[in-house]
Amino acid sequence: MKTLNTSKGIGGQLTDFRKLVEGSQNITFVGSAGFCTPFAELMAYVIRGAAARS
């Protein structure tokens, strides 16, 4: 698998995620509800308002 990017800390991960999904119409998160939901919500928080800025 090709490495897309490397980062340190949660801030780096969130910034890289925002850049990765820029211009996407839909994003689907798949995983365990108890474990993955908080991460999905955190990622969603970072891209809030992205459609309005486009």
C-alpha cells in the first residue's frame, strides 16, 4: 500500500484528513459504533462548513 502522508499528533491527522477529502461529495465511515463513532465525529468536525467554503 502506498503511503499518502505521515504526520504527528491529532492536529496533523486532522489537517491531513481535511486535505485528503477536499472536493469530495460523500464520505463514508465504516467501523464499530462504540469505538469508531467518536473518531468519525472528530473528522466530521474538522470538515464542517467545507461545502459552504467551496
